[in-house]
Amino acid sequence: MAITKETNIEFYKIGVEYKTIELIESVAIKEDGNVLSSANHRRSLSPTDDISNESDGLKAIAEFLWTNEVKQAWIDKMAVVNEGTSIK
């Protein structure tokens, strides 16, 4: 009896301004090929996120979208957002 876990990207969409990537992944736990449990999981990636552990396809999309200009725009945006939330 082999128990496996399979994760697949079912859907993704790209944010317009900062090219964030929103993902819906399906996760299935299988025993001998039969699904025991499954669930969907949502997550998002921003231009400054580490994508080294992502699939090659997702890395290619991110590397294409996340130019230096997009990354800098995201950094600038986060600096403004975080400016109002700093602890003194």
C-alpha cells in the first residue's frame, strides 16, 4: 500500500498592476491510486517572493512577468503600506 500526495495547479490569475499571481491548487491524498482525501488551497505570490521551490512552469510565468520595474513598483508599494503600520 503506497500512500502518495499529489498537488496540481488548477487555476491561476495575474494581477494587473503588480503582476501578483493567485493560485488555486488541488491536493489529493491517494492510496494505491485511489483518492482518500482531496482539498483545494488558495495562495498568492508577489514579485518579491522566493519562487525557487515552485514548479518550472510557474517559475517561467513569474520570471516573464516580474521585470525589475514590476519588482521595484511592488517594493515601493509595500514601503508605503508598511509605513503606516510600523511599531514605535
